[in-house]
Amino acid sequence: MKTPQFDEHGSDDTTFEPFCIEDQRDEENQDVRLGFYDFQILEEAVGIAPGGEEIDGHLMGEILCGIIDDNNLIQHPEGKHPGGYFDNCEGSACYFHFNHLDDVIRVAEFCIELFKDKARLTALLAEHGISAEDDEEED
């Protein structure tokens, strides 16, 4: 596993790019967050036409929850968040709050590898109603 390189604010937005990890274990929330904001890279990866269907925070939240749960990526379900995490995904951002740093790292590394596999990523997005340009039917 990679090790996050947190800055003075407890953030690392380079080690697990395109994800950002924020360490807030010493803050009021007492958790570690995984943030994702660049939905365009997923759209480009699978060839979604500009101005066509969009991936947003709500959809990304559904997708990442499925990835986390289907692949048993949480190894520390105990703690503040039941089941080890919860999602807080909106239109322009997707945040996941985790109890343990190693679960955040495991999820980030798994998703980064998944995002590199165009066929798997395309299939995953298709399960959620998002299709690539070349998958659309021709008239």
C-alpha cells in the first residue's frame, strides 16, 4: 500500500490522484475522507460525448458504494461510521468518510486500478445507465 503524504492541512491530493485524502482524525469529525471531484476524467476514459450524459456526485456515490460493498474493501467496520464508512456525495463532489486510514487507502488504490481498465469501467457505468459514444445505437 502507498502511504499518504499529508500537507500541513492534513490533505494529500497527489499520491492517490484523482482522489484526495483528508485526515480529520484529530478534528471534530474524527474520520478520514476520500474526495473525488473530477468526473470528466471518467467521461473521457469511456468516451462519453461532451454535452451528453454526465457523471455527477450522486451517481459517483452510487458507483463507489457498490464498488466498496461488492469487493469487501472495508476491513474495519467498527467505529464512528456504521459499516466503516458513509458517503456524502452531491452534484459537484463526492466525499466518503471512513473510520480507518487503511480502508481509505485500499478503496483509493482499488478504484485507481479500476479506472485504468476501460472495459471494466465502461461496464460499471453502463450498469448505472451511462453509456459510451461507441456503444450507442446507430440509426
